[in-house]
Amino acid sequence: MSSSQRPPKAALVAALIAAAATASYVASALAKSKRTAGLKKLSLLPVESSPILREAQPISTITFFTGDHRQAEKQLALKVAEILRLNPWLDSVLEEDRGGGLAAYYPVGKRKTFSVRGDVEVRRVVSSTGIKECE
């Protein structure tokens, strides 16, 4: 092939970039497919799928109780299961929808969503502000 018959370098670079972008898109789609396998899609309202939500930090809390955790475990597990049955979105993962918005994907059927650990040592410390904090 003579140099006049070869495609210009710019065309080759563009083809490589397009191939890399396609491979990245396919890999991303496969990864999403694995993350949402067996999950049911819950469409969100427009306000719930706002781009600002993608930047929001999650809210998480820990509640400490005193007493024997084994006695409370069954009752707490039943209560958490009931809450999740009525509010499946609490156990969901947010993924981008085909339309570019967000959708929630949650598990269907029984799934272990509650556990109690008795092996965690917690120490409470009173800070200079007088607020109790955990280490």
C-alpha cells in the first residue's frame, strides 16, 4: 500500500478513540447490568432524579442501645423487614436510567438486611463542647 493509499493519521486516531469509547460504554453497561441483576426498577419522580442528588452525601446514623442485643435482635429484624416491605426504596441502589435520570433498583423477596454485631467495642467520650461522641 502506498503512502497515498493509507488513511491519514487523524482518521486512525479518531477510529481508535471511537473504539475506546464504545468499549468503555459496553463495559459500563455490563457493570450496571451486574449491579442491578435480580433487582426491581422503581422509577423516580423528576424532582427525585435531579442531577443535584448525584452530588448529595448520604445520611446515615447509628443508634446505640444498652442491654442484651440477642433479646432484641428478632424483634428489631422483624421491624426492619416490615419497614423495608412498605418502603422498598430504602434498600435500593440508585443507577442512571436510559433517559439519563436516576432510577432506584431494589431487591425483591427475602434478603438479609439486618444484622446485630456484639463484637464491636464502643467507647464514649465527652468532648469539650459537652456533646457525647463515640470513638
